Amino acid sequence: MGDEKGRSCYLIEKTTCCFGIYMEGNSCDVTNTYASRYRSEYTAYIIALFVVGVVSLLACILKLYYVNRAGGSAIQKQVYSFLVVASTSFVVRAVDPMGHDFIYSPLVSGMISDICTACLYSVLILSVAFWARIVLNPADTPYTEIPIRAFTALALFLTWFVFLCVRPIYLLLVWGDPRDRIFRSWHILIQYSMGPVLLLCISTLAIYFGVCIHRRLKAIREANERAMAIAVLRQSALSVKHNIVRSDSQDEPPSRSAFEDDQAKMQLNNNARILKVLVLMEILSLFAVGAQVYFLVDFIQNGCMLRREWNCSRKDGGPCALTFSMPILPFVQFAGIVVMYWSFRKTRPLTKETVTDELFSNRSFVIVMDGGASLSIPRPTAHSLRQSELQPKLKGAYTLSNHR
């Protein structure tokens, strides 16, 4: 993007230095990098990114290995594959995360960060599609599957176009702008205006379908508790009748088993867990939207230019007052990796015990879609629940929030 002569680099000869180089006198010496003005802070930032990236990368690779080994669901394999790519971006960008050390060009450093953002958006899109398939009535599957697939494809296309194509299109293709258009980074206007809108739409759908699942799980838990109470009373009545025939001294009804108490607690915990996932995802999404909007407003207030870098790299620019400002986006990205990792961490094979077989209580059969897989599971009626049947039925009724 610039003409490098000896140890100098110019975008425009004797007028504008390459991005990452500040002008000292009339010289654009390659050792006069932006990062050299705040070397200790920039080095600490690099170390932090590298450590965080290595830790998250190892964790995601290990989790993806366990998911494949345990026969986890398709959604888990997709999610952790995206998280591996997102974590790798932290390690790769740690070489020169902001392009201020004149190692990475602004195109490369920016695209590495954009790929990480696109991966996290993709995980959220896949989550919305997954939850939508669970919430919608199985009888409507022939009519709803096509819209769900269309939404997924469109959302993924927009995400990867905005974060993977816009920057290189602007910086690499020949436009009417001069060679120093890197300082007039209009691609920021597109990315940080479309990105928040896209994220807000996706997170809103995630909240909607997630709340529907939470309400359904709550209804299932309450119905199962009533069925359990009825079964216990029925068994108690049968035991009392049997004991009266045998002996009048043995008329104490059986107590609620420890297994039933533990099962009820597990159902309550799983029901609350999906609510925690929703709250964390929405808080993170809103924070990411706020961070992008803040950066966009700051960019507009500076005349739609990277004003601080522009002043330092030009001969006739203003005073060079470039200081290290801690970027918000990498911390939001890392928080996104942590939240997504925690949300899909339960590894269970796709079996009858790991699907919600009572999600639609008014159907005799339940169809659970997971990518290309589908299961048809008979649903027992409330009158057919006996004490001997109650425990295995309840065992698989609350695995929805674990994402199988």
C-alpha cells in the first residue's frame, strides 16, 4: 500500500507516511511506528491477547475433540468449530493487533479481528435456528423448515459479507480516492452501522425463541411435578390397601424417594440454566452493539477519518497526539467466546434420553430436528404414568437447555 525506499515508507512521496508510521521531520522512517510511542502498553496488550488466545484455543480444541468422541450433536460441532477459529484469531493477531507496529498492514490486522466477530455472529445465528426448530410445532415442520434455512443462509451471508468482504473491497480495489484512503476508512461506516443492526435483530430472535423454550420447560416441570404427586399418591393408596390386608400395623404410606427429590432439583436447575444463557447472551449482545455504535459515533465526529493516525502520518497534519487507547472490541469478543463455550458445554450423545420428548404436550409423537437428524419419540399420556415409568420419563425431559 506504500512505496518503501530504504528504511522509509511513503503512501505519498514526502507528504504522507504509510499507516503505522509517524512522520518525524520530513522522514517516514520505518522505526518510527505508532507503537513506539507507547511501547510498554502495546507490548502488554500483545501479551494479553496471546495468553487469552492460547488458553481459549486449547479449551475449544479439547472440547471439540470430546464432542466428536462422545457423539455430540451437530450444533455443538458447528459451534466449537467456529470458536476454534475465533480463538485462533486472538493468537494470530497478537503479532500486531492494531497494525501500529508496522508488521501487519491495516487490511490484515482488521480482517483477523473481523473474522473473529463473524464467527461469534455465526454461533448466535445457529443458536437461533436451533431454538426455532425446537419451539415450532413439529406438525408444521414441512412449512417452517424452509424459512428457518432461508433465515440462516441470509444471516450468515450478510454477516460474512459485512465482516469479510467490505474491508478488502474498499482497500484493495481501485477507486477514485488517493492512495491514503486508508485514513478515510469508509468501510468502518458500513461495518459499524450494519453490524449493530444485524446483531440486534439476531439477539432479539434469540430472546424470543429462548423465552418460549423457558416457558415450555417451566410448564413441563410443573406438569411432571403434578404427575409425580399423583403417582406417589396412587402408589401410597395401593400400599395402604395392601398393608391393611396383610396387617393393620403396617399402614405408613411410602415417602417420596431421594431420586425423585434429586430429579425435581435437576429439572429446576436446568429450567433456570437456559434463562441464564439468554440473559448472558443478551447482555453481551447489547454491550457489543453499544461498543460498535460508540466507535461509529467517534469515527463520524472525527470527520469520518482516522484523525489521530492521519495527523501523525502527514507532513501538514495537526499535532501528533496519538496515545494508546485500550480497544473494547477484543474484550467483547473474548467474553463472547466464554459465553458461547459455557452455553454449549454439556456433551451428550443424541439419544432418547437427551431430547425433550414432552415439549409438545398435545401430541402423541414429538419430532426433534437437529441439523439433518430427526427423532420421532412416543409421548406417554398423563394417565399412563405409573411409579415404575415416572423416573425414566422424567430423566430425559429437561435436557433441552443443555443443547444435547
